[in-house]
Amino acid sequence: MTGRRRPPKAYRNEAFINSRDGRALRILAEYLEPKARFERYKVDDTIVFMGSARIHPRERAEAALRKAEAGGGDLEGARMALVMSGYYEAARALAFRLTQWSKALDPQERRFVVCTGGGPGIMEAASRGAAEARGMNVGLTISIPSEEFENPYVTRELAFHFHYFFMRKFWFAYLAKAVIVFPGGFGTLDELFELLTLTQTRKMRKPMPIVLFGTEYWRQVVDFGALARHGTISARDLELVHRTDSVDDAHDWLVRSLTERGLEKTEPSL
């Protein structure tokens, strides 16, 4: 056997790990590796910010509008982008204030850490606000066939990169003690309705304050009242969300809800 190459151990065999037969190990890794890091950095629970990756900070939106007004682009789109940039600034301010509040709660454990999808737009805004308050924040990115984007405000030790959407969504829901949903597209709607379903069916038994930020946007995009009028949800289900346009109101409502029902550390129920 002299000179023969020794076969790799199974867990070092990339061909196997990346094969169909190795899928269960890949899925398990996307559970165990994040779990180990959350425990290492004492992250007990999170406040999740969701929203569009396409919403820009105000200064960038203003620059784009000036360019469009000078004949260099889509004027109507630039005007709407400037309006929508208000949500970026609101997410940034809200994450800043919630991080300041959470840092004062427990010097030993990290409670109610801001968590986002780790991308641009509303995700960047929330990570930025948390970083500006000198708090750690979590970024749960996903591999998709588009240009990669690095959110520079995500805490390096808590930056994750997932292959499986369902494992990423598991970590959103598993640690969350509150969710704030800003205007967004298909991905935001998908995440919102999964959380609403888990809450409505009580598959998620922990209290889950959900804020819909941007009342006019959500009124136009999802007519929850129509669902109740048609009998496809109950009128009580409309109380699963708190609607607001105010950073002050969102902050105060969330702090009150989390103080009343979220401070006790409990085992997640998913």
C-alpha cells in the first residue's frame, strides 16, 4: 500500500458533503453552527427588523433626485425613492433607541439584540442604528443568484450566511421576542405571513409583538380588514399587529410589551 493516497474522512469529503446524500448534514450545520455562536456571545433573544433591500438612505435618495431633475434618470422613481427613504431613517433611529434600552437591561447577557437579514436597505438601516448605539447586531444573510452585498454595520462575530431559506427563517423566528416590519416586497411579505401564521395557530407560543411600520403602505398592499370581512381570518386576528408611523410610538409600545411579557428568559417554543 506504499504510495497509495489515503481516502479522506467522510466529514472532509467535499464531494459527499455537497452531494444530495450530504444534504441532511448541511441542514444540520445551519442549525448547530449558529446555535454555538449565539451561545458563545450570550445572545438570548432578538428584535427582528424586516423590510425592503431597495430602500436607500436619505442622502443617497436626495442625490439621485438631483441627478434625475437634471435629466439623468427616472424622475418619478427618484421622487418615490426619496419618500421611501424616510423608512430607512426611521428604522435606523428605532434600532438605535431599542439598542440603548436593551443594553441597560442586563450587563451579563445580551437581551433583545437587533437582528436583520444582513443586506442593504431597511436591513442596513437597522444594523447601522444598532452599531451607532454601540450594540452588537445579528445579520442572517442568504446566498441568492444576485450580486453579493456586504452590510458593514453587522457585528462580525454575529454575521451568518445561509444556503437554505427555511433555516434562515427558523433563526429569525426562534430567537425573536419582537418583530418590526417595514415596507418591503415578496421576501418581506413571505416572512411576515409566516410569523403571523405561527402566531395565529399558536405553533409559536411565546408572546410576539409585531409592528407594521408605515400605515399607508400596508393599507394599500395588504387589506387585512378584507380578510376578516370575508371570514378567512377572525376579527381578533387583526390584533396580532400594531400599526404605526411613529418611531416614538413603536419604541414605547415595544418597550412596554417586552417589559410586561418578554423580560423573563424562556426556552423558545418552535
